[in-house]
Amino acid sequence: METLSSADRPTASRPADPGNPGGYLILEIMIAVAVFAVGFLAVGTLVVSTSANNTKGNIVTQATLLAAETIEDLKSSVDITGLAPGTYNDGHPVDAHGNPGGIFNRSWVVSDPLGFNSSRRVQVSVSWNRLGRVRTVQLDTIIRGNGI
């Protein structure tokens, strides 16, 4: 029968073997939690900023389409002389489809750039208020009537 010396016997008071990869220190766990927390905060910030930018992009797209629709309506005038130079607006806020009750204020300026009454310069502005700031989309074109 083989006897174990006191150095070979496991004891509760003996420190863990530094070469033993079987256990984790509390410090390693705390560092891992901190790294994951920073990662989750970064992802959360990314989600919030992406959502805000997506909303802003949607509103700018709606305003641009509203301005383009106005230009197309004015281009479809059969007689260009019926489109008198001047400044026009809807008189009330409109939605993305031009219906009353939205966030957009649409106005347009018609001028005769050549003075021959053969074409019109049209500047359409669509503005809205978001987060305390007035934002504007403006489109310019020259039209000759009959869809041209």
C-alpha cells in the first residue's frame, strides 16, 4: 500500500494552481461583463441614430416627391400663357399627397425668364418644421407647356 505525503494530499487551504485553466477569476468575469456592456451600449446607440436618420430620410423624400408632383402638374398645362408669373402657395399645410392637414408648406414662384411668353421658370419650395428647425426642399425647372 502506498502512502501519500502531506504535500500530495489535497487540502482546502491550498491556493489554486495558476497553470490550471479550469476556473475563472472574478476579475475575468467582471472584465467580460464590462466589454459586453460597452458593446450593447454601442448597438443601442446605433439603433437609435439609425431610426432617427431613417425618419429624416422619409420626410425629405416625401417633400421632394411633393415638389416634383407640383412641377409635373404645372408642366402639364396645355397653354403656357395661362400660367401667369407670380408667387403661389397652398394656403395651408399639406400632407405628402397634397391633401390638407399635413406638415408640409408648399409654395412656388413662376417667372418668364426670356420675356417672350414661350416658357416659364418654376421654383417649387416645400418646407416643414422638425425638431424646432425649418427645413426646405427646393426644385427649379423651366417648362414650355404640353408636358415639356
